[in-house]
Amino acid sequence: MYKCHVCGSTESQTNSVSEIFMIAGRPIQVEHVPAVVCTRCGDATFSRTTTESIRRMLHGDARPVRSVAMDVFAFA
């Protein structure tokens, strides 16, 4: 049974999400990641298989589908 580790809700849905990972100080976005998403707070959880696939993609021989420039702001 699903239970969100952020808000405790037991309601979820399977969806595809985009996630940004910091690799060697660089933001890397991975799109279309299958995830279980909490319907209350929106927290996404990835399976072990998905997590391992992302790790191999980011640290292996995969090539990005595109590159984009990104503006960065400091809130402080």
C-alpha cells in the first residue's frame, strides 16, 4: 500500500514527470520519468528499476536529446 513519506496521504496516481538532478554541480533534467505521484502534495516516487536506469543514463554513454540555457536566480 502506498503512503507518501512527505504528507502521509495514501492516495496516488501513476504519471510521467520531469526531474532535475545535480551532477557535478550541473543541473540535468530527465523528462518522461515514470513515477508514483502523491495526489495531495505532488511528491514523486521512483521505483528502484527507474532509479537505476536514470543513474546509468546520467553516468553512462547516453547522449542528451537536447541542451538548453537556463537562468539562475538567488533568493537570498
